[in-house]
Amino acid sequence: MNIRTLVTGGYTPSYQRSDHTLMDRQTVSINDLYHIKAISSPRFSPDGKEAVFLQTVMCEEKDAYFTRLFHYEGEGDRLRQWTFQEERISSPAWSPCGRYIAFLSDRTGVTQIYRMSRSGGEPERMTDCSSSVKQFLWSPCSTKIAFSRKLGAGADPQGKMEEEKRLLPYVTSTMKYKGDGEGLRDHRHSQLVIMDLVTGKAERVSDDHHDYTLQDWSPDGKELLVAADLSDDADFSFQHHLYTWSIDTGSKERITGGRGQYGAARWSPDGRHIAYIGDEREYVNATQPKLWIHNVEARNAYCLSEGLDLPIGDYMNSDAVQAVQVPGIKWSTDNESVYFLASDSGNTVLYYGHIDGAIFPAYLEAEQHVYDFDFHPQGQRIIMAMSTPSKPGELYLLHVPTGAIRQLTTSNEEWIESRSLAETESFYFQGAKGEMVQGWLMKPADTGGERKIPLVVEIHGGPHTMYGNTFFHELQVLAGDYAVLFINPRGSHGYGQAFADDVRGDYGNGDYEDIMKAVDHVLEHFSFLDENRLGVTGGSYGGFMTNWIIGHTDRFKAAVTQRSISNWVSFYGVSDIGYSFTEWQIGSGLEDMEKLWRHSPLAFVREMATPLLIMHSEEDLRCPIEQAEQLYIALKREKKEAKFVRFPQSDHNLSRNGTPSLRVHRLKEMTQWFKEHL
């Protein structure tokens, strides 16, 4: 696998000459990616005495990710590794009877369902499908499993798919014909299948042209809870409604209304209520998801989180989390309360909500990123995966009534003790419209004396995500040589609906001012920063902002743009979400190309004086690589200093879960560019 690099000048990356200095330092190095263990998916056994969880590592030799299933025994706090294959595992789930654990694994090359006994032993493969199983649910009686996989009309739910040997053209008549990380979509759809574990027989539940997502199985075993968009005009529909599906009759009933998107739905243990997360898309994709409670008998729903003004769910940016199964909602056995996550001012917080309306944090510290959890009513305990700025994710046991918390795993302790981690200081400053905006400054260890330190500004993607109090490998690497500034400008989640919506139709204005005011703030308050050596970088929306910034100021001496947007006119037609995202975020389609061009960084190439490193994945369908190609050629035509790095066989998510060696190479290119110019 070769990375395509176009270079100006005679620069040779230092890691091609020698990589020893990076590894000898006690600050976090690029290759430390191979030492970080990502902990996820903690799941209690039905009796609450045990739990399973996943540990994912990056293997340098195999250039791959491997996930292991671990077992935790509460009595004695004993940990045991249960699987040892070179595989990716996800979605571990106990059978309701407590005798088995099922999970998804790609050990055969295609993701299948495996089951293993509570007492251990070799996992047993439960499915033999030609296409990967997407998700699964245990039946309440533990004798059946419902799962979803891509199937054509009338296809055998377990049968093999015949592959056409000839080279054929791709034909489509829809607009949603491709997806980042997925490629060109075929005629198959995510369909529902139920397998009888006693007989081994699999039976299709759905057979149509819609995509279904499993949510839950009713406590009485009679219905499935599913999510789907069943509109007739899927190209212009962005709804995702919840349906109860009768297993006996095949009839389905919609329980959500309006034009919203809903999911993460769970029945209460007594089957009288359904809790779910979603929104009515009042602000299209900038709308904060809310928590809803549906009364099954009365057939109506109310918003439980109406007064919270926070997005329900985890919107934290991190590059040190793997194999996370979105935890959604957990019910208490008294059927009167639920536990859920919400993104709140740079933290992801575990909340408790009573169905009568009271909501408060179940656990809250000054710095925390809770990204997965499970609740067990026995002893009111929560097992949660949590990260902080100075520690990758570990498992913790929380006693809800007292707030007492205990760390269960120490997977990264030895590595942490051998590294000098940069300290992070949070601050607020006045943004472009007078509101308070949150930011963080990550400071290198040596900030004393007369030496001035360069500053690198990091800008997150989305734009409706957030930076915050979590471990971020890339930021720690940069902090070995620079101070690192990262903020949550307008558009970020975690600060209320109005703040999240304030970027739409205003790209490059208020958000640009927020970022520049943050730079001014830290330069004024931290005397060790060198105002003459500033760098800027970001990916996706952050890449757009990087491009925009260097077209509107020459304050920065180096810039690195990643998976970026440079031209909204072409983005409209080439991105997998282009025609919808552009209209939602910029507020215009192709009927007003002047507006699209006015918000395009490409229009300001002649004003760009900052040396720019452009990095882009060749299979990125979210921000297709033509966006980078246009910018690179335009800069070169103007005889600007630019370099172009193309990553093969990689999509929009390279920096988070791309091929390990390419993630390493990406960071080496970035750090070397800043070293040369700062």
C-alpha cells in the first residue's frame, strides 16, 4: 500500500531518515498508538454478578485492529481474557437466561454471530451468511436471535449470494446511491431475520426495499421494535421512525410522528413504556436529540428532556475509542426511571431521569467522557467506560445511591506511567456575538524560562460535535512540541440548541470570529506563547475552516487541512450527503451558485499565503478527494507553497479507525510539516 505524496521543494520526512528521537522521548509519541488499549462495551450478566467487555488494540505487525472479549467476575474482581483470535469483535450481549454471551466477529472474513458459554470455551458460530450481519437481539426466552443483514428480494436469509464474474456497469436511479465507508449501494437492503437456536432454522421477517434497524424485543416476546424510513420518496426523506412489529402476524404499527429521526429505543421491563432518543428535525441536522417516553396503552409520547437543552448522546471527538456499541437507554426494574448519556459543556455525562420528569446527573466530575455503560438494579450499580484528558478509557463501577466509584481495569496504567502527558486548562472567552465560548489549552511540560512556544490550533469536524475532557492521542502528540488550542465554536453540541444552530447559513463568519478570538485570548493570557509561530489544522468541517482561515488571514505560518471542503458548488453533487447537507448548512442549493461560491474557500486561493499541507483519503465519499484536488491545483497555479498527501483504501474516518500504518503516516506528515514551518 503506497501513500501518494506530491511535494513542493526537496523536503524528506524525518521519519524516513530516523524515527528514534520520537520513541526515546517521554512525551506521547506517534507510535504510542500501538500501545493504547481501547476499552468498550461493558455488559452486566442478568444476575449482575459478572460482566463482559471488549479490549481493542492496533497490531503493528499485522497492520490491523484486534478485539478481545474479556470477562469480569465481581466476587474477587477477577479479570480473564476469553477470546484470543485475530479478529474484530463487537456488540457483546448476554442471553436473558444468563447461560450464553453472543457477539459479532469477522474471524471468517464476513461478520457473523457467535455464541459462547458462560463457563467459557470456544465460541460457536451461529450464522453462515454471505454478507455481514449488522446487529442482533436475543429473544426474552433465549431460544431465538433476531438479526439484520443485507438481502435482496426473496433471497434465502442464510443462503449464499451468487457473485457476477463479469465486469458490469453500475446503474442507479436514486440520489442516495453511495455512502462513505460503504461505497456504491446495491439492490439489497437491511432486512430482518429470526433464527431458532434449537432448530437452526432462519426465517425472514421483512422482504421489501426498505432498511430496518433492530431496536428491542418486547418483554412478552411477541413484538420487535424497529426503526426505518418507509417513505415513498427516500431521496428527499430524512425521517427515521419507530415501529412495533408483530412476529406472529407481520403487521407493524408506527409509534412516532412528524418528520423526525428516532432510535436507541428500549421497552420498559413491564412493557408499558418505550423510551427512545430522537427529534423532530426543527433545525434539520443541527437539532439536538431529545429523550422521549411513549405510553404503549395510551399510544402517546412526551419529551422527558424538554427542559435540559442538551443533546442526548455522546458527541465527543476522540481518536482513542474503538468498538463502541451506542449504549442508548437503560431502564430500572421499577419501570419508573431511565439512565442515558448527554453531552454537556465538554463532558459526556451519565444522567438519571424519572418518567415523571425529574432529571439529574447520576455521576459528574469536572473532567469526564463517559462513552459506554450498563446499569444493573442489584445494588444500584453502573459499570461504565470513561476517559479523561490524561487517561484513555477504563472501566469503573459506580454505586448510584452513594456516588462511590471504583476503577476496575488498568489496561493503560503501565503505559501512562511511562509518559509525560501534557496538562490541559479549560477556559471561557467572549465569542463573536458576545456569548461565552469554551476552549482548552494543552500545554507542553516545559513552559518556563524565556523560551517562547509555538501554538497549533485544532478545529473539530461536524460541525455539530464537540471537543472536551477526553483522551486525544493526536493532541498529546502535538503537545510534545507545541501548545495546542482547541475550542467549541458556534455550531458545537453541548451548549444548547441556539448555539448549535447558530453556524447554519453563516459558515466562515461567526465561527471564524470565535476561533480567532480564542487565539487572541490565549495569546493575551499565556505569556509563553509565540504569536509569530502559529499553526492551524482540522478535518472535515475543521478542514473547511482551516482552508477558510488561511484565505482570510496571514497570521498562521503553517496549516494542515484534512478531508476538507473547498468548493460547495461541486460538493453539492459529489458528496454522499452533498445535496442535503449543503442546503441545510449553507442555506442554498444549485439555484444560488453565487452564495455557494461566496462560502467556498476555493474562491479565496489568491489570498492564501500560508504554506498548506493537504491530506485526503482516496475513498472518502463524505468529502470526496476532488475537493482536495481542486484546492491543490489552484494553489499550485498561483505558485503557492503546497503539498498533497493521498491515502489509498481509506475513507472519511482515517484518523479514527483507518489502517494503523496510515494513521501513523498521517501524524508523521502533519508533525513534520509543522516542524519545518514553525
